[in-house]
Amino acid sequence: MIVLIQRVSEASVDVESRTVARIRRGLVIFLAIEPGDTDKDCTKLCRKVIGCRIFSDAQGKLNLDVRQANGEILVISQFTLSADTTKGLRPSLRAADPGIAEPLYELFVEKIRTGNIPVQTGVFGAHMDVALVNDGPTTFVLKS
């Protein structure tokens, strides 16, 4: 499982020219489910996402997590994060099959919601237009 976290001042997702999700200050989470990922991977990464201290405190130090910063979270499935790009010029896509990935994606979202943080989502498997303003830029990759 791969999570790309971006701290944002705002973000939105459109599907077929319709806005399906929008957040203000918070985190955009791009999530890739890989073959072999399990519920344990979801639990581990959700705990890290919720507790990741990547917001500045009053002294300007990265000391606050998304909840302490009164932020929101936007979760977007992105299978291309798991692509193998070591050979050639065409990425080799190796994400989990949708039948396995979608339930784990839904579980990830459910576990994030238990953190009492406002959560929005993209549409699993859809072509999405994602707009975001990266704050920093501040971007991290987490892997299970």
C-alpha cells in the first residue's frame, strides 16, 4: 500500500465536469492498493496519516497533526502510484485488482473517518480531475 500525502490549502475533485469533493486546509491522500495488501496495512497507514505532524505550530515547527490543525482530508484512489518505472519508458502497472482494491480503499476511508476528521473522497476507478494548492510544498510518501 502506498500513500502520497500532500498538505494543501484547498483541493477539489471533479468527475464528468461535476465537483464530487472539496476541502479547504488539510491533506490530500493519494492511495494505491498493491497485490498482497491487507487490513493490517490499512490500519498502520491510517494511524500514520492521522498522526503525521506536518502542520506548523505557533513557533513554525511541524508539530501538529491534521486534527490539531482543524484540517480536512481528501482521499483519492490512484493505482498508478504502484507502477514499476525501472525499465523502459512505459510504466508497468501492478496495482491490486479492483475487486480487491476497492474494499481496502473503502476500509481505509472508514478508518480515517474514525479519527473525527472531516473526510471527502474521490470516486474509486473513475477518471478524475484533481485540483489542489500544495501548501509548502509539503509532500510525503508512506508505504506499508
